[in-house]
Amino acid sequence: PSPVEVYLQKHEVTATGGDVPAPFMTFEDTGFPPEILREIHVAGFTSPTPIQAQTWPIALQNRDIVAIAKTGSGKTLGYLIPAFVHLKRRRNNPQNGPTVLVLAPTRELATQIQDEALKFGRASRVSCTCLYGGAPKVHQLKELERGADIVVATPGRLNDILEMKRIDFRQVSLLVLDEADRMLDMGFEPQIRKIVNEIPPQRQTLMYTATWPKEVRKIAGDLLRNPVQVNIGNVDQ
Ligand code: ADP
Ligand code: MG
């Protein structure tokens, strides 16, 4: 077997969806811009996690992905670093609205994602703001008005702000659904669908989930276009 085959078997990585590129087994393989590699080096990481290794080359091809992996597998940087590359390619003005939208189930998770985006995106000058419920809107709206490349939001609060017409989705070209299974468990499906309806259809969509029940399969089928499905380890169907 080839080194790639050995790697995939060892880490229980499977990817289906046609013409799947080989994983980036090392950070050198990624070809990420030096300012991004520097932040990774500063963090002390020695190699990509298996989900990063297999999803990064697919994401860089602008393809949709549904990734099924347990928590703690490094999914956040799995989508944030391709998002930084995406931002570098687009060079949109954040004053005209976000380019990347990340949906996450809870305030805690959303702020963790924002922290990671600001930390690893610092040298790339990425701006990121957070929208979540259980806190007054006024401060969040003020931050949003200053402009952000990446908006991380819980579906309820984002849908409220969308209905108030206080966010412009016209530049959004990368959509991430993090912990999709938990968002559905929490009853956010109607808000997710209303939000996604307002995003231009020419977008890339990345979906992450720890489990793969039929509700998640259904929404993946509705929101993703020819996705590559990446599994790490055994997944309960
Ligand atoms: P998940 O979203 O899959 O639960 P996270 O993205 O929260 O996982 O990552 C879990 C932890 O692993 C975080 O502390 C993160 O900074 C760290 N991490 C991410 N990528 C790597 C890597 N390549 N090497 C070592 N640690 C990493
Ligand atoms: Mg996560």
C-alpha cells in the first residue's frame, strides 16, 4: 500500500464523492500562505489532524463537504483555515457584509470559534464578529456595522437580525454549519433554512456533524451541492 493508503487506514479516514484529492499529511503539503503557517507553528501544532488532512485539499477546490467526526478532532481549524484562504482570494470589503458565515448551536461554541478565528487569522488580518442570543442586540449590531469578514452566529439571533434587515448577505460565498446535528436537536432547522434562503446560491457549503441520523442527511441533501463525504472513525448511522 502507498503512504496515503497507510495514512487513511491508520486514521480511519474515508472520503466518498468522486475524484477525492490525497490528504495533506503534513503542514508543508498544504501550501497555505506563510502567515497562516506561522500561526500554526506558534501554536505548537506538529501535523494536521486527520479531519484537517482530508478536508483541507477538498475545501481548497471550492467543493462542498459533509464531515462526520467526533468532538476534539480539530474541526474548527478544519474550516477556518480554508476560510482564510477563501477571504484572501475574494478580497471583499467587510464593510459591505461578511464573506464567510459560520452557524453554531450555542453562544459558548460561537465565541470559541471567534477566538480561534482571531488567533489564527491575526497575521492574515481577518476580522470576525459574533452574534448570539441571551445578550442585548445593540452591542452586537454596532460590531456588525464596523464590518467583519467572518460572522459566527447562532441561528436564532442571526435570523432576528436578518428579519430586522441589519445584515447584508450579498457577499457571503462560504457557509459553514458547525455541529449541524446539535443545531437540529435544538430546533433551529426553520431558522437555518430561512437564513440559507437569503444566501446567494453560488456558494461553498461545509457541514460538520458528530452523528449522521436521517434528519441531518436530509438537510445535507437540501443545502449541499455534490458534497464529498468525509468520515473519521466509525460513525453510528
Ligand atoms: P472539534 O471542533 O472537532 O471538537 P476543535 O476544533 O475544538 O475540535 O479542536 C480541539 C483542540 O485541538 C483545540 O484546542 C485545537 O486548538 C486543537 N487543534 C486543532 N488542530 C490541531 C492540530 N493540527 N494539532 C494539534 N492540536 C490541534
Ligand atoms: Mg467543534
